[in-house]
Amino acid sequence: MPRFLPIVLILFAALAGCASTVSKNHAACRDMIDAASADLDRVKSKGFGDFVDVVKASGLIVSATAQRSAEKYQGCIEHAQRARELLRPLL
């Protein structure tokens, strides 16, 4: 057996673990953006309560979407959560 085979197997296992984490973060990011967008749509359908908070939340959703595109999932999740926090009192 070649001496480097155990090292290669360890690297493959580590990469598989990372891929799983990235996949979970991607899904969490996507779900959080979807929820924030749904909240924004509900607030818009009721009429704008606090226009400034609606604009801020909209900007945060756009920022979260850009972060998702750049595969910066933690930032994506944080921005989408902040957008939801701004919208929650208006629902």
C-alpha cells in the first residue's frame, strides 16, 4: 500500500465533512432569505407601517442575496435575520 494513501483518505473525509456544512449553511441561508422576503411581502400588502424599516429590511435582503451568491453564508444568514427582526413588529 502506498504511504500517501492514508493521507489522501483523511483529506477526502475532511472535504466531505466541509461539503456537508456548506450545504447546510446554503440551505439555511436560502430558507432565511425566503422567510424574510415573505415577511416583506406581507408588510407591503398591509401598507407601509414604518417606511424606513421596510427600506432597511429590503436592503438587508438584497445584501443577504448577494452574500449567498458569494458563498458567504454566515453573513447571508445574519442579514436575513436582521431583516426579519425589523419587519416582525410591522406584521
